[in-house]
Amino acid sequence: MNFLTWGTDPWGQEVLIRISWDLLYVASVLGILFVGAHAVWLAFFVQEEAEAVDEAALAGVPEKVARHSLASRVFHWVMAAAMLALLLTGFLPVIGIQFPWVTIHWVAGVVLTLSVIYHTIHATFWLGLSAMLVGPKDISDAVSRFKRSIGQDAPAPRKHGKYPLENRLYHHAITLTGGLVIVTGILMMFRIDTPLWARDPYIFTDPTWGMIYVVHGLSAVSLVTLVIAHIYFGIRPEKRWITWSMVWGWIDRRHYVEHHDPEQWAARSEGSSGQR
């Protein structure tokens, strides 16, 4: 199996062109294997039982706890649509499904870029970034949850803040890969005709273009695995309440009390202002 594709420049020198498309199939298989392994793990090895919800704790919690603002939800679904459009237009021609994909691809890339810029500003100044940080206590809580899930003795972990650890780690992974795709994609747009700027394929040397294409390709195939995992967790029965919160903007009080620590994330009624 080859991981990189090489070619010859006009002077007869061997130069890097892009990744090998074998990596697309590797990334797809890894995503499917992860989904299958996780499903088997939950079905046959996890022993932890859900803790009963203290009915008295429900009394002081709003019936609908605000989780995602309208702005956050619109960003999420715009980004999701742009990401899927990029993956489909980028990889369907690779597997033999040909169509006029170039324009759709770069337009989707521009939409993704603008949505990420918007989200960065919105999250920094209106939502706050502290909820996405990962600290030592989060790691020790994760270890305790794992040990208890397989029947071992371990200290009771804290309940989650607004975002569980796995959500935050996924966010950081998608930020890294998505950021690399965006930066390299913008540079690659200089090689095609668009209304944004004049085409200039000579802005970089052939070896530099090769590295740009490799980084873009590696990030893109990584997104294939990440998107498969994201969709899988989004449709799992025990996770659907989180998915629905990205549609309606709120979670019910029972899920809040069952999963979240009010000291890390204070409950506010759906429709109230201030969702930091």
C-alpha cells in the first residue's frame, strides 16, 4: 500500500504530488471498525448501571434547560452541510463518480471558512472558551468512569460540565484537522479560476504545492474517520438527547440532573438570556 503519490516535474525531478487514495479507504475502514468495536464494547463488556435520578433534585431545575443558542445551532448545521459537501465532492470523483465538482467544492470551502470565522468570534466573546478546556481532573474522572464501566472499584467521578470530555476532545481534533483543511484549501484555490482572485499556480514551487496537497489530503481523510464517529454517536439511543439539543436548543431537566454538575454548568431556563 502506498501512502504518497510522486510525479516528475518538467525538469525530470521527482516531486511530491499528493497522498495516495489508498488512505481514503484506510480512513473509511478505521471509522467503520471503530463504530463496530464501540458497539460491541457497550453491548458485551460495559457493566456500569445508570444511577437513579434524585427526584428531589429535579424540583429546582427548569423543565427545559437552555444548552445551545440559535446562533450556535445555525453555525453547527451550516458547518455540517459544508463539511459533508466538501467530503462528497472531494472523494466521490476518486471512487469513480464523476460530475462537475470543482465549483461546488470551493464554494463549500468558502462557506465552511466563513462559518468557522464566525464561530471563533462568537465563541470567544459571547460563549466563553473555558467550557472547552481539558484539565487533569477531567482525565482522572475519565479513568474512573472507565474502571467503573468494566466493574472495577474506582472513586465516583464528577458529573460533566456543559460538555463531556469526549465532546471536548472531539472538538479539538476537528478544530485541528478542519483548520488544516481550510488553510491549505484556501491556498489551493490559487490554482483554479474563481471570482475571489486571479489564478496563479506559480505562487509556490512544485515541492511546496506537493506539501500543501499532502497536508490537505491527510486532513481530509482524517475528517472521514471523525465524521463517521460523529454521526455514529449522534444517532446512538443514549446520545440522541444531545443531538436533539442541537436542534431545539435545550435538554430536559432529567438529563441535566443525570449527567451534569450544576457547579460546572448552571441550569438556565430555555429562552432566558445568557448561555455562557
